[in-house]
Amino acid sequence: MKNIFTYYLTILTPIATLFWLNKNDSIGTLSFVTMFLFYSFVFRTYVDGKRLYEKNIIQKKEIWKLAIPGKRFDYIRELYFE
């Protein structure tokens, strides 16, 4: 996932879909909150970690360390701009 376009597509598509479903009342509040928390803590941690691993910035075993609050901020430039 070295391509920045692919990265942005990967992280924005699920959240846009989630908000679209919520707007159309297709899902309940509890389902929305559950899916949003899964997206925020599991999906984004994995996707961000995979991007950093493929760019040889972190090791594969360090991917889940990004779940620590504030840890992703150490890699803002590598994740979003390079």
C-alpha cells in the first residue's frame, strides 16, 4: 500500500459508507457506534501499520503498537503525505 491514492481510498471508503448508512437510517445507533469503534481501533490500526510496514518504517510485529493512543502521531508525515 505504498501508493497514497490506494491508501486514502482504503481508509475513506468504509467511513463514507458507514456515514451514508447512518444517514439513510439503514442501521441503528448501537450498530453505528460498534462499527465506528471497530473502524477506528482495529481497521485503521491494521491499515496504517501495513502501510508503515510496507514502507519499511516499522517491523511487522510492531503494527499493533499503533493501537496505543497517540502512537500514530509519530508517523503523520509517512502516513498522510509521503
